[in-house]
Amino acid sequence: MAVMAVAGLAWGALGTGPTVPGPGSPGYPSGPGRTSQPLSITVMGIHATNQPKENIDPTLLPIADELRRLKFNSFQLVVNDTRSVAMTNTWEVPLAEGYALQIQPLRQSDDKAALILTWIRYERVGDKTQARSLGRTMFEIRKGKYLLQGGWRLKEGVLMAAIAVK
């Protein structure tokens, strides 16, 4: 499978994404080809670093060519999870070092789906843990293809996610 790199690939902060239309608002498609069935979503959390020798986790081999285009040479899988998520529900996937990715499917057709991706960082403030939103973006992704997104700094390297829908 190929990775579908999108303008949302960020090496740092994503910033606030566009306002996303909801059901009943202008620009929200309806009609033939659109379905409200739950969407099967796969998230692979990836820890990318530079090492003396290239190392790509075997699970990531389907997207290895795309990963090699990045400025890193070592890619380790930190999370590999697939869930069926109902339209407009949100699924949160814990990743690494306090980061999480929230995914909300908005709509789908036979060949693509629209998702809202929100990156979250959980931080200790006093004796409480608080969630800080790092960026929210809406994407359309073709079914069966991967969207590579992220670039959040870790203690060593960066955190990315490859997202696919069925």
C-alpha cells in the first residue's frame, strides 16, 4: 500500500485546522454514494529517529518507501490498532510520551472518507493531568491508502501516525 502524504504533514505544530461543516450545513455532502455505516480505521503510531544504520519495523514495510523519503532512517511501531468507529463519534488512540490522536469520521463514500484528526498532549499541571490540543485538521482519505501525519517532538526523534480507512 502507498502512503498518501498530504499538506497536513507537519514537523512541529499543525495549528488550528479549518472549521468543519456538520450535518445539515452547506458543503456537507449528502445523497447517493454517502453512507453512515461505521468506518474501519487503522492507526499505526511511528517513532522516527536517526540511527547509525537504517531500521524499519517489519510491520511498517508496506509504507517503507514513503518513510524513506523523510529525514529519518529508523522507524519503530509504537501502536497498531484498528477500530470500527461510527460516524461523528471520536476514537482516541494513546501513542507515546503523553501524545494521543483523536479521530472523528465525518462522512464516507464508496472510495473515500473525511476525518477530523486532533493531536492531544497530556501534561501534568500540579497534581492533575490536563489535555492540551496541539492541532485539529480535516482530511479526506482514499480507502485502502495511508495518510502520514504528525512530526511531534519526542525525547529522541519524532512521533508520527499512519492512518488508513476501509
